[in-house]
Amino acid sequence: MRESFRLHWKRALIIRDRLRLSEEAFHLILGAVIGVIGGLTNLAYFAVSELTKKLILSGSGDLGEIAATLAPWQRLLIRRSEDWRRV
């Protein structure tokens, strides 16, 4: 058992030495991971924004086009709710 452990331990150390990353490579990999996380965050924000438009305004796409399809009293309600949030 101990001989097997020593053999695998030495092999693991050899592999670790071969795969050692430089500081520059580590920063490149870290930047790539951060970029992927940023892209996924952007997709999540877009999905939540579209879902909010669909639920509140009953449409998706450009806000100006959605507002053009709403009745005047609905546009007034949306505007007044925006004014209420500023207070």
C-alpha cells in the first residue's frame, strides 16, 4: 500500500511540474473566465428585461413600438408610476 502511494505521489508531482502555469498564463485564463461570466450576466439581464416588458407592457421589442400600441390611458399610468418612483 505504501509503495503504491509513493509511486503515485511521485507521478503526481512530476505531472504538476509539467503543467505549471506562468503568471501571465494564469492571468489570461482568469480574464477568459471573467469574460464568460460577464457574457452570461449580460444574457441574464437581457432575459429579465424582456420578461419584464412582456409581463408589464404585454409586448417585446423596442419600448417606443410597445408604447405606440398602448391606449393613451395606459401610457399615462406607466408615466405616472415612473414619476412615483422618483419621489
